[in-house]
Amino acid sequence: MELSLTIVFQYFINRDNMIRIITVFLFFTMAASGQTVEQGKKLWEQHNNPEAKKALATIKKGQRDYAAAQFYLGRIAYDEKDYDAAEEFFEEAIETDNQNAEYYNWYGNTLGAMAGDANFLKQGMLAPKMKNAWERAVALNPKYIEPRESLILYYLQAPAIVGGSVDKAIEIANEIFKLSPAEGHRQLGNIYYREKRFVEAEKEYIAMAKANPTFVIALANYYVGQKQYDKAFNLFEESLKTYSGNMLATYQIGKTSALSGLRLSRGEECLRKYLTHTPKQNEPSHAGANMRLGQIMEKSGKKLEAKKLYESAIKGDATLKEAKEGLERVSK
């Protein structure tokens, strides 16, 4: 009897130790999973996609952060214009966690990008899926502005037979206005601009910049589109004075110079400065900056330097049509 009690007692000790070991193991496994997602995200934000992919791919199905890992793998694939892969990653993220608005938003963005290069039949198949994805994102997070902006584009671009409607686009822009007056004015300006209602568009863009001075670059870009270059240059320079180190305004001065052929020395100065800056997410790439600088060199009569810059731009982004056209011109 004494031996049996000893065995039973030892069993419970071993069992409790095993439970503790398993618990500690699971804790550190989950912690490591979260750490790997953050590591992968950080690498992606630093534009180190190969290492980001390696880190994120170590998180397997069933682990706590699997959905997040799939989402960031999707973002990487989207950035690399591998939309088929991005679609699969976002679908996997949604299947794992169907309550995340950001997953649906980027799934819709991917379908939209795919539709841009698709034939009419494929576009008709993708249209309701992307619209549903953005609507689901809004339903999950009513304060999420980005999917509403995508829905505006959808209603402006889609044929009436599949729900295209300027009135519906304006309705959504007014919804955005309640969340962010500046953004609401910008979206209304975009709608009126697209409809060639330029007087109304300018009023909205001016109201946008008054509501939030950080939006002044969007007003300046409107003037670029209208070829009112002096107004655009003045606004960009004003933004630089107000927000020292504003690299987006720095880039835009260079771009405006490249497009207009005006203030070429200032444009060159700004683009060379931008090329010393590491672009953040949603900032123009170095490839784009090289292309614009190439255009300035071409307009300045420096064809050899322009050629090198165009080649560098294409090496960085083979989809840059203007860089290819520029290279063809200066190579003759």
C-alpha cells in the first residue's frame, strides 16, 4: 500500500511538472510568434522584402499570429505587384480572422488592382467581390476612411449596369466629411475634378486646405493638373517653410519642375535631396525620383545623364512607362 501511494504521488508531481512545461512552452511559442510578426512587419516597412518574407513564413497555420503573418505577406506581394499571390494571402488571413476590417480592405484593393489589367468579362466577375470587401471593411470599422475612398472610385468607374453612380460617390464623400472634414472636401474635389466640374473642384480643394493645412499638397497637385504651375510651386515651397523637412513637398517640387520644364535647377536640387532620403510607406520611390530627375536632365540638354537616370529608374521599377519612353528618346 505504501508503495502504491508513493507511485500515485510521484505521478501527480510528474503530471503537474509536465503541465507547467507545456504551459511555458506554449507561452514562449506564442510570444515568439508575435515577435516574428513584428519583426517581419518592421523588415517590410524598411523595404527588406526578402527577409520579411522569411520571418513571416515561419508562422504556421494554427499559431496565434498566423492571420497577421498572411496579411503582411499579402502586403508584400501587393507591393511587388504579384496580385495573384496577394489575393491568396489575404483570403487566408480573412478565413483565419473574419473580423479584421484591414484584411477586407486590402483584399478589395488587390481585386481592384487585378481588375485594372483584366478583360471586360473578368472585370465583371471581380467588381462585386471588391465592392463587397470594401463594404465589409466599413461595416466592421465605420470610422475606417480608406475603404470608403475605394468605394467612391468604384462608383465613379463602374458602369451604371453594375451600380456605378456619381450620386452614390458624393453620398459616400459626405459620409467621410463627418469623419474628417478635410478628407471629405478632398473626396468631393476629386469627384468634381473627374466630372470636369473644375470650379467646384477648386472650391473643395481650397476648403480642404483650410480645414487641415497638412493637405495643402493636394491643392498644389490640383494646380499641377490644371497646369497652373506657379500656384503649385508657391504652395509646395510654402509647405516646406511651414513643415521643415517635408520630403513629400520636396519631391513634388522636383516632379512639378520635370513636368513643366520650369525652375529646373530648383527641381534638380529637390530631387537629389529626396534621393538621400529613405522613402516611407506611401512616399514616392527612388525609382520615381530617378525618372523625374532624368526628365529634368533631358530638358536641360544633358542626355547622357538623363539616360543613366532613366536606366536606374527602370531597374528599380520596370513598370515606369514614362521612364521607358524617356530612355527611348535620349537613346536615339
